Amino acid sequence: MRRIVLTGGGTAGHVTANLALIPHLRATGWDIQYIGSANGMERELIEPLGIPYHVVAVGKLRRYIDVKNLSDPFRVIQGVGQACSIIGKLRPHVVFSKGGFVSVPVVYGAKLNRVPVVLHESDLTPGLANKLCAPFAKAVCTTFPETARAIRRGVYTGTPLRDELFAGNRERGLARFSLDGKKPVLMITGGSSGAQAINAALRQALPRLLPDFDVLHLCGKGNLDPDGDKYAHYRQVEYLSEGMNDAFACADLLISRAGSNTLCEILALKKPSLLIPYPKGASRGDQIENAASFEKRGLAHVLDQSQMTADSLVKCVRDLSAHKDELRARMDEEPSGNGLEKVMEIITANAKPEK
């Protein structure tokens, strides 16, 4: 039986592609093992699936001054030794890494055992972990075509997306949120924790948006507006642990952050979107670059958070609505944002042959 080691963690974005791959790897006869950190969210997501989970030490790779910079390199070295031992015992045919700090010792451990490595880079510019791992990879799958052109052994694949995303139903979504579907549905999402700046601007803009749109607002945990019920065509929920596919299905227009996984979902579902990326101070600037790529390719509109007010948000939403057909047509011309099949092909092509 072919065996694969998956790794990646630290944030949901470094795990969700692996979650999308797992059912298809199982269906095609792969034995799956996972290497992650002791306390990362990847453990919470992977262990309930019944996949053997192996722990290695992890050290954060910081670009700023911190006292932990003195000790964490030793944790990385410890993690490399542990990963080398685990991989030596498992003897996988290939390692697939989604990035994050935990991936560094795993990829190095694979290299020491002469096991082929396939990476996936979600953002337009690689994160530090993938920069350190890329020289040891047989292939680097990318979400953006620009990344594939700029990186050695880069292949533009898109990001593997979970099958459930495509199982949404518009009528079920409308019924769930008590919307009648007579007006276009504008959905706003800022991620599981919401986005305070977007929430504030949207709520100020509601009186001007609601005559033309039903508004479905995923505002983040603890961010419900106690006065929100006064609007007949406004629905707010903190977050959706299930049913996100139905929410997407009933949405005609989206306002969203610009995380790479979200952009792949937008492209795969062909949803006209206004992107409001996290500003540079709140991240390393990856969302700004991601959004700029989509805007340049004609796949979405972009509003800089520093320029966002209730007035500018209303103007941008109306502009988005006016150009929705153009955006959908341009997305139809692009390869699907779902990289599942391509990534599976690359994993298979680069795995050691079975003996």
C-alpha cells in the first residue's frame, strides 16, 4: 500500500487543503499519516478523522526580535531529529506539506530519509517556512500563477477544496436565513473572528444597502449587533460551524477578506466579490498581494481598508453589482480555483514507486 505523510499547521489555512485531500487519498488506496505539533489546531482537526498523528517539537521562525528566538532554533533542531526518526520508521512514499512552522522539521526529516516532498504555497509570495522548505521539494503547487512562474519547480494548481463546498443549495440557504430571494443576497464574511472595521462600516451603510439587497452578515463571535433585528432584510450570525456551503449558494455577491483559501473558493464558486484585505500592519501583507492579483486578472474588485467608509462601501457594492456579469465571465475563463485533481496528480507523479 502506498503511504503518504501529510503535514502543515499553526492556522486553519495550513490544514484545510489536507482535509480536502484526505477523502480522495483514502478512496485511491493511500495509507495516511500526519505529523504535527503537540498543541496546534491541526491536531484537533486531524485526530477525530482516525488518522495516526505523530508529534514533533516546533519552533516559531520569527522575523522580529523576541527572547524566544534564542531557544526556538533548538526546538527546530529537536523537531528535525524527531521527524527524521518518525519518517524513517514509517517509510512513506511521499510527504505533502501545506506549510506553517511545523512543516520545516518534517520536510528536513524527509530529505534526510530521501523521501520525495511536494509543497503547497497558498499565498502570492511564499511564507518563511515554505521558503526554507522549497529547495528540498520535487514540486511546489501554487494558488497563484504568478507564484508558479517565480518559484523553482512551481506548478499552478489552485488549492484543494473540500467536496462539501460544492454541495450547497440556494433554496436551503434562503430558508435557513429566512430570506425570500426576491432581492440579490449580499453576504459579508470576515473570517471566524469577524472583522471589526468591516462590521462597523457595513452597519452604518445598511440603510442605503437594504432597499436593493438582502444582507447576510457573518460578523464573528461576540460581534452581534443587539439592534440588528430592527432591519427586515438584514440577517446576522456570529459564524457557521456547518452550512457555509448553503450560505455561499444563496449569496449573489460577496464582501470578504482576501485569504488565499477564500479566494480559491470564490473562484471555484464564481462569486462576484469585493475584497477588503487585511492591512499590512495586521499581517505580513499577503492578503494585499492576493487581492491585487485577483483585481489585476479581473476576478474581483478591491477596497483598501484605509479607504473604507460607509460611503465608499455603498459605492463599491453598487459598482460590484453593476459589473457582476463581467466578473463571472472572467472567472469562467480561468482554471477552476479547486486544485484537488491537479495536486493529487502531482503527489502521485512524485511519489516513490511501490516495491
